[in-house]
Amino acid sequence: MAETPAAGAVGRIDAALGAFVAAGRADALPGSVHLHCTDADGEWMIERGPAGAAELSRRHAKGDCAIRGTADALAELASGSGSLLDLEVLGDRAVADGFVAALRMD
């Protein structure tokens, strides 16, 4: 069975967010971020763990901000090339903006 475009985008989000957190780039986020796909089965939570470093999990939870949209739009954002203009942002906009800035850091 062929993979759907949305399922492929979910895989790209997994990979991009995993690399982002593993590289320590999420450690400076000003709060927790919940990402939610509106067209596929995909939710991610980036938050501080007990040791203070950012941790990534695939679950539904309330973050300081939530970013919702299609899997393709979230995959573009997670890769550092997308924009919040194509997504719904709920909660603390400063946290969302800090997340986007951290994604674009090299």
C-alpha cells in the first residue's frame, strides 16, 4: 500500500523535530510547544524534562502554545522553511515565535 502525502509529511516532522531536540536547539525555548496535524495522525510535544533539557514526545498535551495545521505546513515549519502564517497559533505567541526562530538557527 502506498504512503499518503500526509503520512510522508508526518515522517518528515518526526525526523526534523527529533534532530532539533537532539541537537539541543530546543533547550532555549521560552516555553512548551504542542504541534497538532489537522489532516493526519500526528501530535508532538516539546517541553522541559526533569533534567532541564528539552524533550520530545508524540502525545497530546497542553503547551504554552499550540501550533495546528496540515502535515505539509507543519513539515515545512519543522524543517525551518515554513511560516506561522499558514498555521493556527493558540496560546503564547512569543513562545511560537521563539520556536520558529530556534528552528531557523544554524
